[in-house]
Amino acid sequence: MTTTAALAVPTASAGFERTTIERREVGPHDVLFDVAFCGICHSDIHQARNEWAEGIFPMVPGHEVAGTVTAVGDQVTKFAVGDRVGVGCFVDSCRECDNCLAGEEQYCLKGEVATYNGRHYDGTETYGGYSKQLVVHEDYTLRIPEGISLEEAAPLLCAGITTYSPLRHWGAGPGKTVAVVGMGGLGHLGVKIAVSMGAEVTVLSQSLKKEEDGRRLGASHYYATEDRQTFRDLRSSFDLILNTVAANLPLDRYLSLLRLDGAMVNVGIPSDPDTFRVMALAGMRRSLSGSKIGGIRETQEMLDFCAEHGIGAEVEVLAPEPRVVDEAYERVVASDVRYRFVIDLGALEA
Ligand code: NAP
Ligand code: ZN
Ligand code: ZN
């Protein structure tokens, strides 16, 4: 076991504290890496505050992890010391169910092992990337291509793949109109990726405050959802709506913006149930769907795509101080981040 420094919340109602955790010995197929940066995903906040389900505490969140390899097991073939690597939302899966075999490990039928707030199959708790070091099996480790800095790459490991995967699955590309709802961590990457795939992109944001940024990222249109006229103007306009909002939205109103056969895909995950009228679907053969992160193969494909298209997250780097992370959580909840906080874990004292 290796002892490593980390930032943890002791309970769902407490702030962050500096602590130490144990990482397992480097096994034959394991990679040990020094975490350089870890993004703050809105899912970290949902989990650290028990907004989805009862969490496992103390909790060390973080599933947008980027760093540099410092040791590898003697049977590792994919990585070497010095390589730039990343870890996303899961660190293991059963490897034998239909979904794992199809490379969709995020939908593992046995349940993939979450990077934090989860348990390995032997029952031990998992701790995430708000820490100095991480040990992970090489098969669940991603390669960060040259050309993307580690701080800009970290958020791709969750926010990037969560938007890339549905955009690919639902065929975003030339001739398709895509609306991205919410210009936050996920949303700003969704805009960049959909634009690079060749789609015509519209941002649906609560207000026009971030319009200049949205257009700089490549959006052709930008509308405020607080203005009811937006929903009248955009009726039956989109092939795909990617909803990244963490709160419940009036779904019928958004569904009315889909064309014939259009799909609304939800990646934002509110804690309360949603409601909608089937008529909003049936009237134009629309569909309402959801999507969760992406598999390992697709995550690597997304990283390579982002490197090729010069896509990284727009980040604000934070000192690895408990109080600073607490404040950042408040700012994320208040939609006051442009567009992803990443914690500088290289600066965390060992
Ligand atoms: P974020 O940075 O907080 O962005 C969410 C954006 O939603 C905000 O920037 C804001 O954009 C908009 N918004 C916030 N509150 C709203 C409200 N009350 N009404 C309308 N719009 C609102 O969060 P994130 O990290 O991108 O995560 C977003 C959601 O995706 C979270 O629920 C998270 O748990 C979930 N998530 C899911 C997956 C998955 O695999 N499905 C993966 C990662 C995250 P505007 O100001 O532009 O409106
Ligand atoms: Zn996430
Ligand atoms: Zn499986």
C-alpha cells in the first residue's frame, strides 16, 4: 500500500478537508501515476452532497483525472513511465457481459466500478482524483495525446466523453442541427465537439450572458431560454437536443423544438423525477433519451479527436486548498464558472 495525500469530504454536509488515503500496491497490470490536474464535475457535487443516493464517506471525488506515469507493473504493455495518462468515471468492469464485450463498459451489467464513491469487486472503497497519486489497471487508463495540456485534457475524461458519445451515436455532423442546452462544463465542450463534427450548433442558455463565448466556440446561434419567445421562434428546428442541465426542465417545451424524428438526449441528471406528455413525442415521431459517459475505446477516440481538432476545456485552475474547492462548488451550483474548474494536485503537499 502507498499512502497519498487527498482532499475529502467526511460527510455529505461537511466541507473539504486535507487527508491521506491508501492506494493499492502496483499489480502486474497496474499503472501508478502522479495526478497533475483533476476537473470538478457537477456530478462530484451531486455525490458529495448525497443528491443522488447515499454516498460512501469519507469521499474523495474526482473522475476527470490527468497526470504522468511514475511506475508500471511488470506485465504492463500499453504504458511506460513518463507517459501522459488520464482516468475517467470508472476504473474496472466485469469484462465479460455483452456490454463490456461491445466496448460499452459504462453500461456493464454487473455494474462498472466507479472511480470514487464506489467499491471494487473485492468490496474495498474507491477514491477519486482529488489526490496526489492513483493506481489503475492499464485497460482502464487513457492516453492523453500530445498537443493538449493536462489541465485542458482533464475535463475531457468526463465532460468530453459525455457529450462526444451521444453526438456520435445520434449522428451529429454536416447537415444536422444540434442544440446544446446549458453552457457549463459539459455544454461548452458539447458545443466545441459538435461544431468540429460539422453540425450547425445552437446554444440554449438561461440568458445571453455567455453569448460571446458561445459564438467564439463556434455556435451559429445563441438563445436565452428565459425568453419564452425563443420557444415560439425555434419550433421544430433541431435534429438533436443535447440537454446538459443538472436541474429539471419543462421537457414538453424543449421537445417541441425537435423536427420530425428528432431526439432529445439528456446527459444532465437532476435528482428529482421529470414529467412530459407523450403527445409531445407522438406528434412528430420524436424520441427522448439519455446517455452516460462512454466506453474506454470511445473515450480514447474522443481524446484523439479533440487533439486533432485543437479542442480542450476552458479551465480555471484552483489551488488544492479545501476552502478553495468548497467555494468552487458554490460557484458551479450558481452557474458561475467559465467553464471548468480544475484542481492543481501537483501543488498538493505530499
Ligand atoms: P455545470 O458546469 O454546472 O453546467 C450546467 C449548466 O446548466 C450551467 O452552466 C447552466 O448553463 C445550466 N443550468 C444550471 N442550472 C439551470 C437551471 N436551473 N435551469 C436551466 N439551466 C440551468 O454542470 P456539468 O458539470 O456540465 O454537469 C451537468 C449535469 O450533467 C449534471 O447533472 C451532472 O451530474 C451531469 N453529468 C452527467 C454525466 C452522464 O454521464 N450522463 C456525466 C457528467 C455529468 P447556462 O447558464 O448556460 O444556462
Ligand atoms: Zn463527471
Ligand atoms: Zn460487464
